[in-house]
Amino acid sequence: MQSCAVQQRSLAGASAAAFRPRSRAPQRAARAVQLRLRAEAEEQQAGGELENPESEAARKKAEADRLRAAEKFMTVGTGEASCKGCGYEYSPKRGDPEYPVAPGTQFQQLPADWQCPVCGAEKKLFVSKQRQVAGFAENQGYGLGTNSMTEGDKSLLIFGSLAFFFVLFLAGYALP
């Protein structure tokens, strides 16, 4: 008998709860708070701190530092090298008549058993001379061949062409 009474009470409570109007105000407020917090998190994650000039400046500085770290200037070997021990300088123009190495042979092309003619140091104790090309290594394929020129070559090309056109301009006054 008790079980029937319990079932009736639970059914009565369930039916009363089903017909009682619910207030959705607390649920809506909680949902609004969740949406606001999610929007703030997405704004911060997407770099939405644009209102704060200090954080914008810090972001720009970090980006500039990242790009500066990626800069790699292209270096080109000259074919020359100098001995760390005695200071002898190998030049491809002369070669090495003692070994016999023909003139025009780059230092990198010398045999592995080649030694310094002055002090007898091995090839690995030489320091290769390199020149730095004005431009980044990743950009060397672009342009009309000027990206692989050194700073001096570019300056000579620019100022030489300016001098040529100046002389050409002055020559125009010599015409009758």
C-alpha cells in the first residue's frame, strides 16, 4: 500500500511540475555570461587588443623581430683563403706552383691532401674569404641579375649610368 501512495505522490509532483510555469530569466542570464566570456576569449586569441596601443606596439615589435631573425644575406666565396698559422694567402690567380695547382683553381677545388706551402698546415686550417652579396639569399633568383651583385657593383652601375647620361646631356650642347 505504501508503494501505491508513493507512486501517486510522485506522479502528482511530476504533473504539478509539468504544469508549473518556469522562469527562464536565470538560464538566459547564465547563457549571456557564457557568450560574453567566449567572445572576450576569442577577441584576445585573435589579437583583438587593438584598443590598447601598447599591446599593438608590442605585437608589431615581435613581428619585426621575427622577420629580422629570418634575414639571411647571401655570401659568395671568392676562391681565396688564408692560413691561420702563418698568414699565407692562397689566390686562385696564382695557384700553387709547388703542388702543382694551375692558376684559376678555386680554394674549394683544391685536393684534400693539399697543404700550406709555407708552414705545411692542412687545408682545413685555412679560412675561406667570402663576400656578402647585397640582398637576401631567398631573393637571389629575382631581378635582372642585379640581386647577385655586391654593394660596390650596384653603386658602380648606378653612378656609372648617371655619369654616362650626364656626359650624354652635355654632348647635346655640342650639337649645332
